[in-house]
Amino acid sequence: MATEYRFSFGPWNIHEGADPFGPSVREAFDFDEKVGFYRGLGFVGIQFHDDDIVPDIDDKTHAQLMSRTKTVKAQLDNHGLTPEVVAPRLWESPQTLDGAYTANAATERAYALERSKRCVDIANEIGCKNIVLWLAREGTYIRESKSSSGAVGYILDAINALLAYDAEIRILIEPKPNEPMDIAYIPTIGHAIGLAYASADPGRVGGLIESAHAILAGLEPSDEMGYALYHKKLWSVHLNDQNGLKFDQDKAFGSVNLRRAFNQVRVLEENGYGRNGEFVGLDVKVMRTQPRELSTKHLLSSRRTFLNLLEKVRTYDREVAQAFIASRDYEGLDFYILEHLLGK
Ligand code: XUL
Ligand code: MN
């Protein structure tokens, strides 16, 4: 049976266009409006940060967290949407200037853990078992400021504390090699999976691979996905694209390198991704030049590109490919794939 893929994105993917060099250029859509866009764009899953659900989370009581989360859950139910993941936003607080789980100050590490537990409470209330950890500030600007081996221990301590806090949640580590830090401690999926196996409950710790993050690490995203799939630890993806080694661009999926996108779809499809309920997640940014009323097209096009490439994956002739492989004619295979992608 062919997999029917389900797609997700996060509300931050519809944004106002601010960048480090200029302010917002479009009026914001409020959360209620954004939730209303999903189904029309072909999406049924919603990725959250904790404060996408409960704004100003640090200033709220537990009862306030739960009450706001109930309201959002009712909205999701009304629209037939599933919460795919919730991620603690550990990179905006004044208490995470020096990192979150790896901050040198014990009080700041304690804040990070406490905030993560609140995220788990929210996830539970909204009916979601998947906690994403993008370890944004777990790294350094200069190497001498922290112990790299000590940092790994701190991250593991935090993961174990969260596993102990809730017996049901799963932790998905989203690696990224840099930005905002100069150099991050958990840059690739191999690092993330190493942490998973070292954790107190390896069956509940896995990974989420973002195409652009792998490319920024100088790696091939489809191979990174294959690595995680072999370990049965690819629990989500953030498909997008990236034009070379620069800031994290989050460009529309396939918009830079269609062949690279084809191979990501191929590896996911060939390894049965999605059959255990995994979503095809996107993490894409709309161009700053786009008018407000046209600022969701990047989501529509990224999903369509996935489906178009899926058709290419399903229709390329495996026997032809196999014959090229058997005669070790990889030039022939290369050109066959190119012509197939070009519809020849
Ligand atoms: C950062 C990034 C985040 C995570 C969720 O580069 O990709 O949006 O996906 O925290
Ligand atoms: Mn991401």
C-alpha cells in the first residue's frame, strides 16, 4: 500500500518578513487566522513551540497554562488538526543568554529544565507526545567559555530529567551546526542519535532532520535521513532548501536543488517513512518581498513539490536503474535520473 503522507508546518512559517536588517513588512495574521489556513493549504498537522500555544508562558501560573492550552486544543479540534510536536522555546529568555541546558550558571540551567517541564505539561494537555528539542544556544561563540564534554553531560541530564518527568513523552532532537551560535554541540543527526542511545530510555529519544541544517553542516540531507531511518529514529523532518553555506534560509522545498529534494523524498518513501504516523513537516520562510495576501504560497508550493517528486520517485523505472547499477554504468544512471526528472 502506498503511503498517504500527512503534512505539517508551524505557525511561525507564516510571518511578517522581519530579518536581522529590517523590520516587519506585512501585518501579522493572528493565531486564529493562521489555524484557519491549514486545511485549505493541504495540511493536517501543526508544529508548535510552547509559547505559540501559551504566549508569555514564563509569566503565567500553571492553571493559566492549562486553561489557554484547552482553548487552543478546542480550536484544533474544530479545524480537524493534529498537534504534531511541541518545542520549548529556550532561546529568547534573558536567562538563556549563555545557553539553556549548557549555561555555565546552575540557576540558568535550572530555568531551562523548568521551562521544558512546562512545555511537557502543555504538550500533555493538548494531546501530543512529541517534544522537539532544537538546541539553539547549546554551543559557544568562543571555545574556551565552556567544556564541550561537560556540555554533552548537561544535555543528557536534561533529557533524562524530562524522560523521568513524564513516562509517555518522546524527545526528538533537531540538530543544527550553527546559528545562533558560532558552533553548536549537537550539529548532526549522528550526534543526536549518540545522545539517544546514551539516554536513560533510548526507545523514547529520536531525531528530527531539517534539510537546511544538514546542508549547513556540509552533509547530504537524504543520507542523514537514511542514517536515522536505519536506527528507526527519524520521527519527523523539516523539509526546506538552502543555497550554500550562509545563514539558515529555510527556502521552499526543492527550490534550490531539485535533485537533492528528489533524493530526500526517495529515501523517505523507500524506507516506509510515515507508516508509523510520522508527518512530513516543513520549516519554510516566505520571501520578504511577498505581499501579505500571498504570504502562504511557500507552504502550498513546498507541499506540491513533495508530491510532484513523490510521483517521480514512484514512476522511475527500477529495472532500468538496476541494469545501470549491475553494469556499474553510473554515468548512465545519472543521465537516466536527470531525464526522468525533466519528464523526458
Ligand atoms: C531553527 C529551527 C526551529 C525548529 C523548532 O533553525 O528550525 O524553527 O524547527 O524549534
Ligand atoms: Mn526546523
